[in-house]
Amino acid sequence: MLKINKNDTVAVISGKDRGKKGKVLRILSKSNRVIVEGVNLVKKHQRKKQQDQQAGVVEVPAAIHLSNLMVVCKNCNKNARVGYKILTDGSKSRICRKCKEPL
């Protein structure tokens, strides 16, 4: 089970983009990789496919491994480990291990 979800704010903890923060755009669960906005940018040569599209070299975010990311807590605004709490109605909720608030 993945502890990172789509639209989470994550921080890169290792690699060339260490210290950067961004929003999760897509999760590739089979390979345990994530595409994060503004992180791990690679240059891609792109053809003009539509009239209004620009051709040339564009920077596109590439996938980064889950082990290089940490979720950023919205309440304490720090990198946080993710814990789980079972609510009274029986559903599971993700919580920040530092401030014990839901993510």
C-alpha cells in the first residue's frame, strides 16, 4: 500500500533535486514511482502535433522513486512520516506522525 496519494505535496529527500517540493501529478504503482510537478525535469524533443502547439525541446517531469520522497504535512509544514488511524466509523485515515493531525 502506497503512503503517497495524488495531489499530495511531497518533498524530495535525496538525489539531484533534494530539498525541492511539489505536487504529485501521477502515481505509477507497479514500479513504485511518482511524477512530481517541477521535480526531476528532463529535456524532451517534441514535434508539432497541433497548430497551436510549440515544437522543439521542452522540459517534462520524469518519474522519481517513492523512497526519495516524503509527504509534507499541511498543519506543521514539515516533512512527515505517515501513520494510520482507524476512525470511529471504521474507516482508515492517514495522519502525520509529528503533530498527529490528519493529512
